[in-house]
Amino acid sequence: MDDNQYMQMALEQARAAGERNEIPIGAVVVCKGRVIARAHNLTETLNDPTAHAEMQAITAATEYLGGKYLTDCTLYVTVEPCPMCAAALAWAQIPRVVYGADDPRRGYSLFSPSLLHPRTKVTKGVLADECSTLMKDFFKARR
């Protein structure tokens, strides 16, 4: 599978979030070619401002692997991680992050690109239009 296919899986998670009136962000963690975690935002459902898709995916992936490091994994997420999620990804030592849409208001790169682990490689813009449209449509419907 390639980045586009894994991002499609993250988009499925984002759509599931939107159906629950959560901000439609989805994430998938892949380890050695195998999907080990799928997640989406749960901040409204759990009344927890830290329940972002990335945080949920990190928790599920580390539980699956039985350790706190994701050194053989890639995170696919529909929107650029926020600073909180980027820092958590650094602590998890994830070597690769792939995201779809930029977050010009709250994305980690706005505040400090060094929030990720120094060895983390970032691929951005994968299915960006689809990821961005999902977010725009969600907020447009809420206004």
C-alpha cells in the first residue's frame, strides 16, 4: 500500500468523527506495513480537550505494541498535528508523519517545527484537497 491508500483510511476515520459531531480528523498508525491503530477525534464524546485523533492513535498503537515508542511506525493524519500532538509524537519517537491538509491557525509548524523528534520525516499534502474539503464542509455546516 502507498501513502494515498493509508490516507484514505485516515479519511474514513475523519468521516466517522464528523458523523459523531466531532471535528473530522482521522489518523492511522502503520507499523512494518500493517495498520495497528485507527482513530479519530473524540474531544466532544469524552469531554476531553486532549482526545485528538493523533493522541488516540498513539495510545492505541503503543498499547498494541506493548511499549511507549513507535520507532518502526508511520502516522497518517488528515490535518497537520497541533503542537500538543507533535510533542506527543516526539515522545513516542515516531520516525515518519504524513498529513493531508495544513492547519494555518493551529498546526505545529506555525509555532515551532522542532516540536517533532529531530529524526522525524514529514510528508505533507497527501490528499490535501480531500482532507481540507472535509474540514471546510464540516465547519460550514455548523455556521
